[in-house]
Amino acid sequence: MWDQHEDILKAVIAGDAAKAEELARQHITRTAGVLLARMTKQRERSAVPAQS
């Protein structure tokens, strides 16, 4: 994920706003997918009753 930040920054420094925007949008989409998957997993874990 950090490499994505680096690529976005490189595009900004190069003055390539269109590329920076494209990379930022891709990063947000990927990160949202990862976050939603983690949240779903956590919810599923907490919904399972503890066994005694």
C-alpha cells in the first residue's frame, strides 16, 4: 500500500495531475475493498457465540 502512496507523490512532483488523480482513485478503491473485507470478517467473528 505504501508503494501506491509513493507513486501518487511521484506523479504530483512530476506535475502530472491526471496520473496522480488516477492513482489516488485506484488506491482509494483498493483500500476500501481491503477495509470492507476486514470489517466483514470482524463482524462475522463477533457474531459467532462463544463456546463453553
